[in-house]
Amino acid sequence: MRFELYRDSGGEWRWRLRVTNGNVIADSAEGYARREDCEHGITLVKGSAEASVVDMTLKIA
């Protein structure tokens, strides 16, 4: 399980929670202007879960 941090088509930051089989089981449902606010949203949802956070903006297509 991992949190993916990415930018949407409007340039806002979003997150999604993806499980091992590739399915998305949760998402931010709103965009954030600041990356820090998006990361804070992940922290609130994550709690003590063992999911990693992956910055999808660093992936090369």
C-alpha cells in the first residue's frame, strides 16, 4: 500500500492511496495549492499506517 503525491491537470497537488493490486482505495477529493498542505492531508489520513509516500512528479514517463 502506498500514498501517491501528484499534480492534477490544473496544477494542484493531490494524493491517492493505492493498494498492492494497483487499485486506488482513497483519494484527496480536492486539490491543494501548496504541496505542504497536501502532505498534511496524507498525514491526517495515514495516522500510524505503514503505507509509503511516493512523489509521482518525480517519475519519468
